[in-house]
Amino acid sequence: MMAKSIKVYTLLLACVLIYIFAFFQLKEERQRFLELNFMDFTLPSQFTGPVSLEFKGITADFLLFKFMAFLGGRVQDLKEEYPRYPDYTYQSLDAITDLDPYYWDAYLFSEMFLAWSGNPKEANKILEKARLHLSNDYRPSYYIGFNNHYFLKDFKTASKYLMEASKLPGCPYYIAALAARLSVYSFQHRDGILFLKEMLKNTNDKRARKEFELRIATLEFLEMLEKKVTEYHADFGKYPEVLEDLVKVKLIDKIPEDPYKGKFVLMSNGRVYTTSKMLPY
Amino acid sequence: MNRIFALSWLTFKEGIRDRALMGICIIALVMLFATIVFTGVFGYDLGKVLVDLNLSTIAFAGLLLTFFVNINLMAKDIDKRTIYCVLSKPLSRTEYILGKYLGLILLVCIALFFLLVFSSGIIAIVKSMYSEIFFKNFSWYCFFQAYFYQMLMFFILNAVVIFFSSVSTSSFLVLLFTIATYITGQTIEEVMVFFKKEALGQNTSAVNHWVIDIAQYIFPNFSAFDIKTLASHGKFLPLEHTTALVGYSLIYTILLLFFASMIFNKREIT
């Protein structure tokens, strides 16, 4: 009887040991398999939508989880070594936001993993969905505006989106200031002035009010100077060489001081610019 | 009326005794517990993930219950020939259909209510584990509204079970037809939208349009009852919407039960 028990326990122990060995072996093999075989595809929402029936929300969660697991901590490696990285990221986030168009995590990822990885246009496409569905949230317009400003250098479009963002609840006041500054880069002074005056009416924040007033004053100077340059051009058939020429012909008494302590400069196309770029001194 | 209630109570008691019910409840409870771990994996919208997981678990349990317990409860009467005992009593076939339906609904309501209570507890625990900032859009009202809509869907789905049970004696066929109806009901809206979008600028046959239009009137639109995504983002639907769906669910159920009783009255039970 005793001998039989020993045999059974020995067999059991052997099984456990083999299992442990096999487990580690399997783990290693599996890791190798995963490294060799990227699961770098996400089925489009035209398929996942109907197939997930009434479980679209949880499917979106699952796909986002899969996306996070895929990226893991190797975003940098993937960006450099893996050519399909932008396609996979875009397809995944596009499918997820189709399944659940209110899912902020996915939109945030599009900014983090697309825009900051050299694909701002693709990020903007996804963020446009957020702008449509989260119409009361300032962040989608802010991110699109930021991408246009920082990555695409399209200041006019950036200014438009940032202005839109700054009118939405919860938007920090400096976004409005940035929008106005960008309107200067794109020479939309009047838009900037009107926009800031509107913002000034709606804010009680002292810092914000001071900032807005400074910007409005600067924009008004820029607008006034450009008007005078146009008058000069109408009178003399050419643009002045420097702004001081306007004082010489008595179109203005003196060149106004830039509230940001910069200097107003006349450019060859007749536009006026400030060296301060409306940045705090 | 008393006879209907007595039969529904009997059906409910029979359902409670089914071991599959216990299994489904245990799976659902484990899934609900798992939400505590899974929610923490996500970065920002924790409230959304939490509501998604909980409502989906409740819906999944309800579907398992309907497909595997309720269909069996209907088929058992004929398989075990207990239907002869029931119908030999002073009970009309229409009363039999109504009693059975109410019994199935009672079973689903009580099982899912139990899961709802448990799920609410889990949500309260998870909410207390993380900062409020992650639950900005969370709303109990929306959560309960989505649950209520889910129940309205199960009222129709169980009427579908009764309808197919009155047509067919095979529980496998009833299961097949019910699942097919459920899938059609969940996807018909998307198919329609897709079809109409795809058809833009193309010459599609008028027959196709006609078939799709007819299908949307015949099949129940189950996707209308799925507001889980909206609920997870704290979007509350107005009372008019709820009233319209309550009306839709009631009328569709009454029509199905009417046709079921009509067919069942003419059926030879051998």
C-alpha cells in the first residue's frame, strides 16, 4: 500500500516538474512567436461594427487594450524600425473611434502616437471625429489647432481652430491668446481683434484680461500701421522703405511703442510685423 | 388571470431549479469581479470602461439565460410531455402562452436584477479606488436607464422565443431562429445605413430597397435598445425617447404573443 502511494506521488511530482519546465519553454517560444509575428492589423469598423452586435463599447475597449499591449514600451523602436507603424496606429484608432465616437482615450492616443510621430494630418483626421461628437469639449479643436501650428506651420488654420476651442467651456485663457498671436502670423489682424474683444467680455480672470488687453492694443497698432502703409502706397505709388517714412510724410505723429517691448518692422510686401512676436517680455 | 400567474410562477420555479442558471450567474459574477482589475488598465476614461464592462456583462448573461435556459424551459414541456397535464386543466392555449411568457420574463428580470445590484456594488467600489477626475462623465441615472432599455430588449427577445416555440417543436430550431432574429435585429440598422451609403451614385435594384424596407418592419430593431455606449459617457436620453421605446417594445411583444397564441391554438400536439 505504502509503495503504491509513493509511486503515485512520484508520478505526480514528475508531472508537476515537467509542467513547470514545459511552461517556461512555452513562454519563451510564445514570446519568440509574438516577436516574429506582429499582430499589426485591426479590422475596419465596417466589419467590427456589425459583428460586435450590441457590444460595441466593450469591443472598442478591447481594441484599445490590444493597441496598448502592441505598443507597450517600445514606441520609439517601432517608430524607427517598423514602417507600418503609422498605418497600424491610424487604422486601430480609426476603428476604435468609429465603434465609440465619444472615447477620449483613443483621441488622446491619436495625438500622442500619430501627431508626435510625424503624422499630424492623420491625427487631425481622427480628431475631427472628436470635434464632431464631443462638440462641447475644447480639447479636440485645441489639439487640431496645435497640430496645425506646431507641426504643419499653417497658422491661419491653427488660429481658426484655437479660436473655436477658446470659446468652449473649460478652455484655459492662454489658448485664446495663442490664437490671436497666430492670427498675426497669418496677418488676420481684424479677426484677432474681434476675437479677443469677445473673449475679454467673457472672462473675469485678471491675468487673462491683462493679457487680452495687451494683445488687442498690439493688434490695433499693427492694423493702424498697415492702413497707413496702404495710404502711403496710394499717395506715392510705392511702399515706404521703413516705418519712419510714415512719420516724415506726417501720416502718423510717431511710431507707436509695442506693448510687448518689441519693435514694429515694415516688410517688403507692405505688411507690418513685430519683433516681440507678442510673447511676454 | 390567476391561472396565468400560477403557470408563470411554476415556470419561474422550474427555471430557478435549472443548474445552467446557476452557472450563468457564477460566470457573470466572476466577470463583474474582473472589471475591478480591468478598469485600472485604462488611462483616462475609467468610468466609461467600467460602465461598458458592467452593462455588457449583464447583457451577455441575459442573452445566455434567454438562449439556453428559457428555450429549454419551453421545449421541456413538450419533450417530457408535461404539456398534456397542463392543458388538461381548465387552461386555454392562449393562457398557456401568456403564463409561460410571464414566467420567462420573471426569471430574466429577477436574475438580471440580482446582477444589477451586484454590479452597482462593484461600480461603487471601483469609484472609491480612483480619483473623481476619472469618472467625470459617470452617471448612475444613465447606468440605470441603459439597464432599463436592456430589459425592454429582453421583453421582445423572450416573446421571440415564445413565438418560435409555438411554431417548432425542436428546441435546436427555436435556438437557431432566435439567434438569427437577434443578430438580424442588432445589425439591420447598420446594414440599412451601409446599404444606402454604398448605393449612393450606383444603380441598385429597386427590389433590394424594397426587401430592406420590408425587413426593417418585420424584424425587431434591437439596436435601438442598445444605449450602453451613450450611458458609459453619461449621456441621458430624454423621456420622449424612453416612452417611444417602451411603446415599441410593448406593441412588438403583444403582436408576437398574439401570433404565437394563434399558431399554438391551431397546432397538433403529439
